[in-house]
Amino acid sequence: MNLILLGPPGAGKGTQAKRLEQVHGLKQLSTGDMLRAEVAAGSELGQKAKAIMDAGQLVSDEIIIAMIAAKLDTPECQNGVIFDGFPRTVAQADALDKMLTAKGCPLTAVIELQVDEDVLVDRLNNRISEMTARGEAPRSDDNAETLRKRLQVYRDQTAPIIPYYERKKTLRSVDGMADIDDVAAQIDAVLNNGGPMGAARQLRP
Ligand code: AMP
């Protein structure tokens, strides 16, 4: 089983991906986590990516596609993958399609977490206050200004992959504003019985 979790930053993709890893034995592939590991390691790629990430912009398709291609061939990905934060452009979606076709393991579903952007900004501010209270430092791209930029980038560059997957009939949408267990239950319903195709149209304004 290969899944994409799609949705703007802060929609809860990482939380749901971690649960799907445990329940279904899939491997979470988060391009954001891979890039942060490069930044932490101080690699050349990490140094290049950091400024782009801090500005809320997208790292180049070429770099991201090469990162995913290298991971897909590792043994830990052979039971299936949850793509988290990838693809973020139509070019990335096309490249993924070709990679999975070549491996003979197509996408099972693209699950879109639909959320209200204003609530995401509130959630982020709450998260930062909680972290500050615990004496923890937020991620360097974790602030309201960068989030707004990232939401704009999502609308401009990532949202066009929604019709792309609608055409391929792999898109399923769930209400990402529900609480974590409820979102998880909606995702399980999609995986168990294909889920309601029409939900996307009902939830999106
Ligand atoms: P994330 O943790 O998925 O929100 O990603 C953090 C940042 O890493 C993003 O704001 C981008 O700068 C970069 N990034 C992560 N995934 C991608 C991707 N698929 N394409 C381009 N840039 C990405």
C-alpha cells in the first residue's frame, strides 16, 4: 500500500503518518524531515535548503525527487510508503507516478486533509506558546509569518495537484479539522472501503 497525505503545513499529516506507520507497517517518508536531517548534519544540501525552508519557499523539484528516488529503493520502503509533504508540485507528482509505475507498485490513495487556514495559524501560535513554556525552541520556520508564506505557496504550487489526482481518481478527502482520533478513523474508512469520493466537493468551499 502506498499513500500520499496531502494538506497545507500544520494540517496534521505527520501525526497521521506516524499512526499509519504503526498500524499498517508502512514507512513514513517526510521530505521535510529528510531536509531537516540534512540541515542538522550541515551537509551542502542542508546549507542550501535551510534558507529556502526558513523563507517558506519550496526546495527545487530536482533535489526533492532525487531524495525520494534514493529512499524508495531502500528495504524499509518495500512494505509500502506514506508520503508526507511530498509531492508538493505537479512535476513532483509526475515524477512519483513514473517511479511507482517503474516499480510496479501504484498509489493506493491520496488522502487530502482539508483544514481551515485561520485555525492553522491559531494552532501554530498555541504550539509555540506551549513550547516556549516548556523551554523548547520552535523550528526555525515555525512562526506565523512563515506559516502564512507557506500557506500561500501551498495554494499556488501544491493545490494544483488536487485536480491532478482527481483526474486519476485516487483522491479522497477527509475533514482535517476533526480531532486526531476522528481524522484517523476517517482515514481508516477510506483505506477499508475506498471512502467517500464526494467528500472533497462537500468540504471544500
Ligand atoms: P514540511 O516539514 O513538510 O512542512 O517541510 C518543511 C519545508 O521543507 C517546506 O516549507 C519546504 O521548504 C521544504 N520541503 C519539504 N518537502 C518539500 C517538497 N516536497 N518540495 C519542496 N520543498 C519541500
